Amino acid sequence: MFPQGTTQGLLRAIGLMLLAALAFSVMNVLIRAASVQLHAFEIAFFRNVFGLLFMLPWFFKHGLNVIRTDRLPLFMVRAVLGIVSMFCFFWGLTVLPLAKAVALGFTVPLFVTVGAAVVLKEAVHARRWAAVIVGFIGTLIILRPSLDGDLIPSLVVVFSALTMAASVLIIKDLSRTENPNTIVIFMVLLMTPLSLPVALTVWQWPDAWGWLLLVLLGFSGSLAHLLFTHAIRGSEVSLVMPFDFARLPFVIVLAWLFFNERVDRWTLIGAVVVFASGAYIAHRESQLQKRRARLIKTTD
């Protein structure tokens, strides 16, 4: 493994981020393919089930210490928000063009910035507010409520991004006192049973092909999160996050190959605007963290 801060380390982190973007894109395609015979809510449940199964070896390795916490109620709130976000996004993937759903998902950093200012009372200065405003303009370009009939499902995906942003803010708060391993394992342990009652309302057993798709979906989702985590650990977030945008071209190609979907230019323009604003916010956050670190060193 190359050390962080070196050219080799940066290139490795970028490669991991590109692989994570590809794995996320494959997962989105598998969700669409599985939706031919299964409802999005049931697909979300099986995504959690197989995600949990793939994490069990890791859980057994770390033992029961990873689930010792005094903040279980906040973990529950985070799990509920995560389930709502997953249900909304998975449903959006089954009814919207894949590229449009993925592009709208890039609004999460915008909502996180607003939430950090309003809920966590963090200082957000003019340039980051300007980036948020630009990002929402890009969102409106993607939505185009007067130009197509996808407004309702598009808003559902935006709501998914909003609830995901709330979940991110809770994770940020939990990380002040909890081990990252605890946060990860509670996600899969709680979201799996929480997603079951809703899945039962639309339940039907998949056939052999459906089971294969679900297993691959769970594997690709877990692999994507693993690659993503190692990518942001391997270098500065502001340097590798822009490569997360590779999800869009990957999805465009895969959607064209498997579903003969074509992306319109307004979705591309809006996606570029949204992601550019999100990348700028990540860059500013990285700069602020460096300044805080320097201040701490000078005061020690």
C-alpha cells in the first residue's frame, strides 16, 4: 500500500474511487433489472440482507465490542432515515432514466451544507452558500418540471437525497463519540429488519434469475462502499471526490447497453453544474479542516 500524500498514493486512491463509481453504477443497473419482477421496496430489503451477509465475516472478526454504545436512539433515527432514503432512491431508479436519477443523487452535499448551517450551527460562508445556490440551479435544470413528465419521481429522488443528507449529519455527530466500525455495523444490523415490514406489503418470491440479480446487487453494493471508504482514506477527500462523478458516464453507457436508454443534454448540463458545486463544497471543507488542524498545532 502506498502512503497517503505521495503521487502513488493519490493515483491508487483515484483508481479505487473509479472502481467504486463503477460498482455503484453496476448496482443501479442491477436494481433496474431486478425491478422487472420485484418491487423496489423488496429489492431494497434484499440489498440490506445480502449486504449484511457479506459483512458478517468482518463482524465476527471484531466481535461484540463494535455494538456497545450509549447512543442507540440516535442510531435508530439514522437507520430510519437511511431506509427512507433507500426506498425512495431505489423506486426512482425503477421509474426514471438511470442517468437522471443518478444525477439528482449528487445533490446530497448541497443538503448537507444547508443542514450543517441550520442544524449543527456550523459557520458557512458566502462562497459555500454561492456553491449551494448554483447547485440548486443545476437541480432545477435536471428537473425541468415544464419540459417532461418525470417531476413526481424526480422529486422523490430529491427527497431521497434530503433524507440521506440528514443521515450524513447524524453520522457526523455520532463520529464524535463512536468508533467508525460501530457506525457501519449498526447501519446494516438495523436497516435490514426495518426494511422487512415494508417489503412484505409488496412481497413475491424471485425466480432463479431474480435471486442471482439480488446476490450480485448485494455484493456490488458492499464492494462499492468498501472501495469508496478506502479511496477517501487513501488521499484528501477534495482530491478524490471529483472522480465520483464517473458514476454518471458509467451509468449512461450501461443504461444504453442494457436498456437502450439515452441521456438528454439538459440532464448532462444540470449534472455537471450540480457536481461542480458539490466538488467545490468538498474542496472548501478540506481547506477548512487543514486550517483547523494548523490552528490546533500552533496552540499546542
